[in-house]
Amino acid sequence: MNMVIQMMRKIKAEHNTVIVIEHDLSVINAADEIIEMGPGAGVNGGEVVYQGKLAGLKNSKAATNLNHKLKINKNPRDIEGYFTIKRASNNNLLKLRRLRSTNKP
């Protein structure tokens, strides 16, 4: 994401306006102005919940949480089955072949 932020800063340095729709916190932290839309998604969204600088967002009730901590499920489900993928290549799944399927590992 660092490359994206550098590109946005370069475009801005050339006196252009950059508007980005992004949920990645590193991009939000790099923004000069933040507009938080909400309160929900789809038909439940579309209202400006917050507009301003990063410092104000940190103290607002906006849905974006800049100190977001990942919640890890400490009680995952038991594995019921799996399959192995062979011959898949980066950015190309045309040669994808399902090799083996089983109900239990």
C-alpha cells in the first residue's frame, strides 16, 4: 500500500486533487481530509458521518476505528475436509486442477 500512498502524494504535489475511496487504515492515516460515510452499507449508508482531519476522526463516533485490533476466533470449527490445488500459478488459475478431496485430513 506504500506505493499507492507515494503515487497519491506525487499527484497531489503536482497540484491535483486526489479523491480515494479506501478502507485500508494506512491510506486513511495518510489522508489530508477524511470523509466517513455511513452509518451502514448500501441503502443504510450515504450520509456523511464525519468530515475533517485525522485527529478529529480519532475522537469521533465514526465507524472507522483507527486503532482497529484484529479479533481472532479462539474456538475455530473442526476441519471437516479439504482439497489440494496443484499447478496453479500467480494471477492465472486457468491451469488449476483439483487433485484430491477428502472428508478428513
